[in-house]
Amino acid sequence: MSAEHPVQAQTPPVESPSAPTRRTFIATTTAVGGAAVVGDLVAGSPALAEEADGVEAPPGSRVALTVNGVRRTVTVDNRTSLLDLLREHLDLTGSKKGCNAGACGACTVLVDGRRVNSCLTLAVRLEGAEVTTIEGLAKGDRLHPLQQAFIDQDAFQCGFCTPGQIVSGAGCIQEGHTGSPEEIREWMSGNLCRCGCYLKIERAVEQAAGRKG
Amino acid sequence: MSPQPQAAVGAAEPRVDARLRVTGKAKYAADNSPDGVVHAVLVESSVGRGRVTGIDARAAEAEAGVLKVISHLNAPKLPPVQGGFPPGQRLRAFQDDRVRFFGQPVAVVVATTLESAQHAASLVRVSYDAESVSTDISVAEPADDPETYARGDAEAALESAPVRLDLTYRMARNHHNPMEPHATVAHWDGDRLTVWEKTQNVVGAVRTLAGEFGIPPGNVRVISPFVGGAFGSAARTYVHAVTAALAAREVKRPVKLVLTRRQLYFGVGFRPAYEYDLSLGGNRQGRLTASAHDIRTESSRYERHSEHVLEPGRMLYSTPNVRQAYRHVPLDVSTPWFMRGPGYASGAFPVESAMDELAHELGLDPIELRLRNEPADDESTNLPFSTRRLRDCYRAGAREFGWHRRNPKPRSTRDGDWLIGMGMAAGVYDTQRSAAQASVRLDADGTALVQSATSDMGPGTATSMTQVAADALGLTMRQVTFRLGDSLMPPAPVHAGSQTMASVGSAVQDGCDKLRKQAITLAVKDEDSPLYGADAADIVVRGGRLFVKDEPTRGETYQRLLARNNRTHLEAMGSYAGAPESEKFSFYAYAATFAEVAVDARLGLVRVRRMVGVYDAARIINPRLADSQAIGAMVGGIGHALLEHTVTDHRDGRIVNANLADYLVPTHADMPDMKAIYIEGEDYEADPIGVKGLGEIVIVGVAPAIANAVFNATGRRIRELPITAEALL
Amino acid sequence: MYPFTYTKAADTREALNAGRRGGRYIAGGTTLVDLMRETVEHPDTLVDISALPLREVTVTERGGLRVGALVRMSEAAAHPKVRTLYPVISQALELSASAQLRNMATIGGNIMQRTRCTYFRDVSADCNKRDPGSGCAAREGFNRTHAILGTSDDCVATHPSDVAVAFAALEATVHLLGPDGERRVAFTDFLLQPGSTPQREQALRQGELITAVEIPALPRPLKSGYLKVRDRQSYEFALTSAAVALHVRGGVIQEAKVAAGGVGTVPWKLPAVELHLVGERPSASLWAAAAQQAGVGARPLAHNRFKVELLKRTVERQLSTVGGTK
């Protein structure tokens, strides 16, 4: 039988440290966060400017929609999901792609006030729609009550499903499905959390629903 | 040196990065889009074994936006790699035509848009010379070199045992299924590679990528500040990460490669299935005399994966005669990999189920049986336990859970259509510690920055490290920033095996202690300091103010001290050497998990109603985070016990439920009432901060506690996980 | 996903025109987009019908209910008339999918949804439904969730809808509008058993549009309800399910409407169970005896034998719950 701890066997040898200074770190975070901001009129994926060799661009369409209160006109490949539009073109990466099949809820956003799976929503269909993502819930520096409740209740661990949980929870509260812990659990079941934070998410939804009155 | 007052450690502090996580601003690997980024999509093998005989990429290449289709036919040769872990042949990025398992990447398509890349990947036509596959442990032959362990004469003792049980347990394959799919964003600048990678192993990822491309580790930078769950899956750097980097080098653009949920079932490890034969022998008084353990478990053909499945059966109970054999079954599957509570969570199911069976056989309370077999020391190593508060776990758990209300007679409690049952199980996980370093810098403004190349897949690493640092520096938590997840930072071990707090935490504490001492030394030698001439050993720091412990008015702040001495900052490097080569103690964390289940008597459905978990994990740095970890593990354990089962079609090695609608993990509605209790205590033999780790121990024993409750409810002993309706009809 | 052109129909006429030219209608899109992404479906043209005026829930003259094809699942479930007249429909809807999906998916789309058979969804596997003549990988493969009723040599895929089970039980009618005008098809005739043409799933003609589902008036008082049996508590397709509606007067069952889900290639109407109930007095033994009829004709596969017994118990349980003799 192996005498070694398998995980320890993975442990890398400790190299001589090169301690980064605060300055190098700040430079890093700028680079990390420095994804190009896409202007309102050029978010289109089919506008393949580099394709000069006569390859036919896939069918695309122009769509005007409102995202977090900002009106946007974009040209999208018809195949682009709302989720990919947000993440890859509008630099709104808060909505997450967990399964891309409507089976996990990590991509939940509000469209015209209703919670939906943005992964199964074709962006091309959203002419005139109002979309609210996790980035649009807070009012400036003031967190949405449910965001605050998630912090108060420690309702997340890795945080990856959290944006979807919060947006879904906001929808759940709006729908009025918060009458009991059991009701919250059932009506939040479209949002998987693999860290298993359900108990605290339920409490957070309860907290925020109560505050709402 | 006066001990620092403890203020932050032990407090239920909220997460320091909570705001980022609830506003969607936390950047996970796939959230990064460097300028000019293009998208890569893998093409997977649709046979389970054989050779690729041809790849027709013409249709794919003709799609708008497609930059390149890379396969073994045109991939650059990579330098050979050797050694590493686990033993075997590494799976390389398109270096040969061999298909080793269904779903293996055989090509990658790079295109300017995600939509084009996805579509073009579906247009790549691959032809194969397919061979028949072997993917079923119940029929495949194990390798002929089992790993064995023995003490005493188990067979003879079993022969003569007044009570003997011979049982076979089976466990299905499980997949980690973190909510965040594995993802890599790779960018080359000359021969320097930067990757934003989902990883629990920042330093390991550097080493793997450097090795794959034959470049110095210093040329590789891995950035991974947030990890969206992993449970072990991201402790390894897989071929898809190498592929992303390879593609980026080929197309000379940054490349983003995000695995689909389906691909996660083929390429990033899994908790291997097993068949476990267990014989227990004991006397009528409930003292174990012997046990024999034979496990056959999944491994791949190209690597050999082993886990500590047999450890619980070796050291949890006093047993003079033990024989064990661990047999790998090499299969045409991708290599298994450690999943939360690796080995121990798997091994606890047979051992803790069998203890329950023995208790029933003897008419003993399951807790009493366990108490009668508490060992005086670790019989597998003959070392004393550093700390073992398992008895306290039983006691506290029984009280909190109301164990005395359990009717030991199975199928005796009913609530309408539901049969109610209670069960419990013990758990154990070894306390791992590895070498780690952390840099500490205190600025003239009185704030500190602490850094280490560790990760946070969810436990709250940055928060607990900030707590340790704040106390050691005598600062408030707000004055301390802890950063992680960048290979430019001082090295840390893989964020796995529950070793991060012990290892990185000890390095953080060491660095902060050193820095505090520097400041104290500066003060007592500074004629202009009110602390001039004081005994350094009498000085403590609190709220950023250094003062004589018994004369609190005599002191000054870090800020004043640094300003007067014209110092912009102080810095120190903390280090922790890891576990010594030869241990003087046996280090383990312990758990007792209690579960109440309801089983629909006619429909066979099992619903967990409530759970209590009690843990001996030694010192708890942050009770709020510890509580979340334990409750989350109970939910994960419900999946392990009742739902999770990766199904392979043994005709071709295809995984048939490779999605989150068919591979079932618990939902909100599956959640019972849960309570977690941590037994107070420290373990300073284990490490300088007195912790034993808690991410793994909290899941060990959950599944058998539920299975034992199912037996108590129904009188049916289910020896196979997951426990499904058909087993109970 | 294959490229496609997209057009949004401003009215029914536009939609039908586009449909006649081979356009594929998209309503909620929860099934279609998912299957397009898996390349199981690859329509050349999507015709967005969401602007069509098919969003009404109305009580018919005779006291039945007409649910517009574009009424969302969540709206239908919450509609006061649906809740009071046919709780079985509300329950079936609310036990389906997730709150998000129910906010997207429509009633018309729901009954058009395609099977969850894993081999159907995996384009690298043989599937007669997806690729006629290629074979059925499920028959000898992993088939725990597959059908035991209505199967053929060519296909054993389960119909996944819950509300369709309620519609089948209640003997609903599907309203269709096509190039040749309107027509009505009995619900049980609308969804097709696979036979030797598993690729044909509905009795739809080229370009036809579902406009509504009508539930006939049933004698009152009517008690109804839906039971869904599944491994986990929520967000999962049924292993088995039962939709039951009973009209009891003078202590005698006058009308019984029963169908099962999760077990058939289409929602499985259970006339033998209904026959056993009508004219009898509710009792535990009646439920048990009637439920025995549920498994008649079942042809289980290697991994779904348990469904035969589970189906009977599911029906028995739901008869007892709705019949009120527990």
C-alpha cells in the first residue's frame, strides 16, 4: 500500500519565492479586469472584419434591448444566446454558464421582470426586452436587500452559482413564493448549488422577503 | 514573546470577498477576455478505444471565423514528459492517434466567435479504427499487483470469531460536478505563457504547463483568484488546459477554452466506483477481533490512481487482526481523481455500514459498539493520536440529535405513508500538511498585504487567512488584505486534502509573527519611541498599536513608528515546513454524523429529514465558514448516498448521463434540517495554528449514516450506493 | 448550433406563411434551443411566434377551459380558473422543470417537447427517432428512465411532459390552425406512439400551428390531482406519475379520468383503470384493485422493470389521495 498521501504526492516542491510587490499585483489585476469594453453598436459577433476571403458570415440580426437600464443596440449572430451576449460581448460576466442547457440555473436573469435561463434564450428574440442581470440589482453602492442577505447568512461558498441564485431569489420574492421555508425550497430548486448552501440561501430569501414586507 | 491577543480568529466574520461574489464582480477563469481573445472548442472521441484513422476538417475550416483545426495530424510535437503523479503515461495534447477513452479530445477548433467554434467543432468528421472496450469493474480483471496491508492473522481470527459478517458493498462512480466548468484562457507573449485557469493547484499548474511546453517554470504565470467549486477536480492540470495554450501558440491569439458540462464527465476525473468485500469478526460482547477488506476499484489503463479507501478500516477501530488488499481495475476510462473526502468518504460506507450491521446482529446500540472498539492508539502505525475527540462527537451528537428516541427495531416508526428511521456513522480524515510560504508587507499607512499562491474553491481561504494575519499582526481585519491565486506569489501547496488552513495558515502566521517582531524590535531600539528600552517580549500589538502588555498606555501605532523611521513599509516572508518526514503522532480529524430519513413505504423514495454532524477538527478559525462547509457537505453526502451515479454504457464506454438533468445532484427541495457542531479544542502537534482541516472530514460518514437510517426505517440493508427507489420497492 | 435565419411573425397569417415554407416555429424555445445546441435539431429558419395572440385562458361555453398555446406554463399554473377547475393541471405544471423554465415554456411548446432519451440527445449514438434507420441504442443500453408502455422495436423513448399527462387524462383537444384552416384533434390522437416511425411524434401537418388546448367540461364536483414520483424532490423528470380526476356523487364514482406519465412513449391513458372505478364506491381496496390494471401490456427493459410495480403503486396512491380515503 502506498505510504504516501496521494494529495501530498501532488504537492509541488517549494521554489524560492519571488514576492510580488503591491505594485505588480495591482498591475496584474488591471490586466485581468481589463477586458475590452464593447461599444453599443459593435457587439456583433458576425461582423467578422478579419474574414476578407469571401467566407459567408452566419446570419445575424440587429436587436435593441435594455440591459440593466442601459439601452443597447447590438448585431448578433442568430445563434448567440442571451448568456453569451452578456458574457462575451457586453462584458457582463456575472451571469454564469454552468450547464448551458437549462439544468442548473447559474445563468438566471430577469427578462421583463421574469426570471429565465439566459442560456436557452436566443438574444435575437429580445427586441425591446428589459434584461436585469446580477450587475443591475444594486443601486449604486447600495446592495439589493437579497445581496445583503446573502452576505448576512453566508449563503454561498464558491460563489459561482450565487449570481443566478440571487437573481432567481429576487424573482421568487417578486412572485410571492416565499410563504414558507418549504415553498422557498421548491421554488428555488431551479438553481443548483454544488457547495450545498441551500439552507442559508433559503434563510437569505426569507430575510429579504421579510424586509420587503 | 507575548502571545498576541486573539480577536479575529474564532470570530464568525463574514467573507472578505463577499461583496465581489454577490455582485457578479468576482472573475472566474472563463470571465477573462484578454484583447483579441478567440474561442476554442474540443472535438471528443466517439469511440471508447482504438485509433484515429482520419480527420476531415474541411467543412469546419470553411466556416466563417474558423482560424484553425488542430489534431494529432498537425499539432506541433511537444517535448517528452516524465515522472509526476499519478504514475503512468500522461495524456498529451494530440501527440498520437491513440484513443484511450470515450470522450477523449481528438481535435480542437479555434474560431473568432464561440458560435463559429462550436458549430465548426460539430462539423469535424473523425474516423476510427475502434477496438472493443472494457469499462465495467464487475467483469474486468484487476491488475495482478494489489497493494496490501496486514497485521495479526485476520483469516484465522475470522475463522474462530463467535460472530462473523461477510458482506459486499458497491459504490457507483461519482463526478465532482462543480458549478463552474473547467476553463482555461491562455495567452502567449513570446515564450512566456499566461493562463487564467480554474485550478486548486496554482503552482502545480505552472509545473505541468512548463513541462508540457518545455519552458522554464518562470515563463509560466497561472492566475486563478476565484474557483467556482471543484471538490478536487481542479487539483490537477488536464489536457484541455494544455490544449488551450497549444492553440493560443498556434493561432498567435489569446484563446479561451471552456469545457461543456458534458465534457466534464469525460476529462476531469471522478470518484471511482468500487466493489468492496468486507468481513468482520468479533465476540458477543462486541469487541472486534478481525477484519478483512478486499476492494476492486476503477483506474484507467494509462495511469494508476489510488485512494485511501482502506484507511478507515485500518485505524478507526481497535482490531488486532486486519488484512487488506487494494486492487486496481485498469479500464478504458479517463483517470479517476480525488473527490471531496477522497478515499475516506468511499471507505466509510462499507466500514460504517458493517458496524451498524454488527450492532444490529449483537443487539447493541451502534454508538455503544463503536465506543467498545475505541482504540488507545493508532493500531496501523502504533503512534499515539495527537488528539482524538470522537467520543465527544458521539456524545454531543446523540444529545443534539435525540438519539435516545431511536427505536432499535427496524421498521417500527411510521408517519403516514412514510417509514421513519435514524442512523449514525463515524468519519475520519487524515490531517495533511505541506510546505507553504506567504509574503507579508506592512505599509506606512498601517495596512498590510499578505499573499500566497493558494486558492479558494469555496471554503473562504482569503477570509480565514485574513483572520490569522490580523491577529498575528495586531491589526483589524479591515486593515489586512489577503491575496491568492497567482503563481507570482509565494508558493503554496495544492488547495486540497483539507491542508490549506494548516499549511498556508501556518506560513501566514509565521510571516506575520516575523513582521510584528521586526516592528517591535524597531520600536524598542528607537530612542524616540515610547517603547524604547522596553522588553520586546512584553509587547503586544492590537488595532495597529504596539504597547507594553501590562502598561497599555505605553505604546504607539505602526504608522507613527514607520513614519518616524522613514520606512515606507516592512516586509517578511513566512514559511511552514510541512509535516515532518517521520511523524510522532497519528493525526486525524473525526466526525459523527446522525441522520433521520423518511422512506415512502410503497414508493421506495428516501427523503432525508434532518441531520446533525459533530466534528473534531481541532481549532476553528471561522465558525461561520466552518458551519457552511459542514452543512454543504451534508447536502453533498445526500447526493452521494441517494442520487449520484455516473452511468457508463459498457458497449462503447459512453457516459450516458453526462448532464445535470440526468446526473442528479441535490436541489434546494432535497435539503433537510441540518445542524453542525464543532467540538472545542486545538491540535498544536499538528501545526502551529492548531487546526486539523475540515473540508473533507465533514463529508466522511454522511452516506453510511443515511444508509443506516434507511435500514432502521425499513429493515432493508442496501449495500450499494446510491440507494434508489428500485432497491426499496 | 447550425446557422439559421430568424423571422418574427407579426400575426398568424405571417406565421403560417413562414411555416408553409418550412420555417420552424419557436415559442418558449426551452426544448428547441437546447436540442439545436446539441445539433439534434438544425432548422434552417426559425419563426418566432411569440407575438401571436394566443395568450388567453378562457372558460368555454360548456364550462370547459381553453388554454392558448402561448400561455406560459407559469401563467397557466397560476391562473385562477385552472387552479379551481383543474388542480391536476396546475399541479402537473408546477411539478415540472423549474420556475425559470416555466416562465419561458408555453403550453403549446410543452406538448411538443421531445424525449429526454440520452441516446436521442447524443448525436454520436444510434437513434431511430433522430436518424431513422440507424437503430435504437437505448433498447440494449441504459434504459432506466425509458418507457414500458407503447414502445416498439424501433423506439422506447419516454414522453417527458407532465401536463400532457393531465391533458391525456382529462381528454383534452388540441386546436390546430394550418394552411387549410382550423381543425381539432383529440389529445390522445395528437401525440403518436413510435411504431416504425419514431421520428413522427405529433399528428401535425406541414406548417400547422397549435393555437390552444381545450379541456372539456366535466361533471362537478370534480376532484383532481397529480402525483410525480422521482429520485430527487424537485427539478427532475418523472420516473412515474399519475393524473387522476374523479367525480363522485351519492357515494359512487360516476366519472374517472386517469393517465400515467414517465412510463409511456406518449402520456398513457389508463382506460382499464377508469373502467374499474366507475360505478364503484371509493375504498382502499378499490384503489388497489383498479391500480393493478395500470401495468397491463407493459414491456419492461433491462433497467426499468421496477417501473411496472412502481406505476401501479403510483396510481393507487394518487387514486387514494384524490379519492380521499386515506
